[in-house]
Amino acid sequence: MILAVTGLQRERGIVAGPDIEAIASGGDPARLEAALDRLAGTASGIISIGIAGALAAGLPVGQWVVADAVLVDGESLPTDPAWTSRLAARLPEATRGVLLGANAMVADATQKAALHSTTGAVAVDMESHIVARVARRHHLPFAAARVISDAAHHDLPPAVLVGMKSDGGMDLPAVLRSLLANPGQLPALIRTGLEAERGFRALLRGHRRLGPRLAGPDLG
């Protein structure tokens, strides 16, 4: 079995399948880490896969990023070379680089630029650092492949920050409450939704190319 870690239930629905145990973190790093620790003994590898925010300028929405390493608490943990090579071969248009893991959304464009400058990471998500940490603890191969869903030069509107339930589902009432409190964010919210939709479509297309085991261990 391969463990596939996403943030949202929608991502989980795309990547789940036979021999793939897909887990949506819902933005709760402690719960995700505990779940992965419980399942690690039955896994042949762990992959962080789904959408991510760009840190590097010029990375377009819908672009795949295949990670050579993941930054965890300031330490760079390399991904499994063979698995990463297979991912890159099946996603030849993907950008290779370092992913940054964060426990909270990075919403501000200025902060994104600063993180890219100080860490060299090209994109950020809320799961890859947990995956890397658990994989090291259990001596499992790990990989990370993410699709850009928001550009580095865009700020995320406040409604996005409250729009995810703890199970990875969408919290529409919270989004509406935020929008009522701050109607001026509507244009940015619409733009963010459209960009996210492009990211999900790219994830679906890429998933088909990766195959049923996400190019994972036991194929090389």
C-alpha cells in the first residue's frame, strides 16, 4: 500500500484508488502525523500530492512541481531518488525544486517572496513536511508532487483562510460569513476559486499519467 497525503477531500478523491490509502489532512498537522504513524507499518511508501501555493515568481497556476527535497524545520530532507525520477519522467513539464512545508496557509504575496528568498523553496503546502518527517521516522521512501493553485504574486483573501473543515471538506458557511463581513474581497475570492479549479484539473490530468500506484515503490 502507498499512503497518499492531500489537504482537501477533493484532492483525496482524485488520488485514491486500489493500493492507495489517501488521507486528507484538513490542515491539522498533529492529526495527520498521528494517522500516518498508525498506518506506516502497512505502507511501502508515502507521497505528498495535491495543490500548493507558488513561492517562486513565474510559476503558473496548473504547473506541476516535483520535489527533490522538502524543508522540515529548517532541514532539507531529500525525496526518494528513484520515485522522484519516475514522477518527473511521467510529468516531463514539471518544475523540479524544493518544497516548503508549513503548518498554516501562506496567504500574503510579500511573505511568499520572502520565504522563497530565504529558503530557496519554489512552492509551499501544509502536508509535505509531515510526510517527510514520518517517512524518515519509519524508514520509508517518500516523494512529493504538487500542482500550483495560487500564484506567488497574489494575496489569498480572508475567506480562503477559513474555508476548510477539519476533515478537508469545504466550509461554505464560514466562507459566506467572511464574505458578508468583508464584501470587498469578492473579486479576489472569485479569482482564487478559478485558479484553484485550474489546479484541480491539472491534478486530475497528471494523476492519470502517473498511473494507479502514482509511480511509486515496487515499479522501479
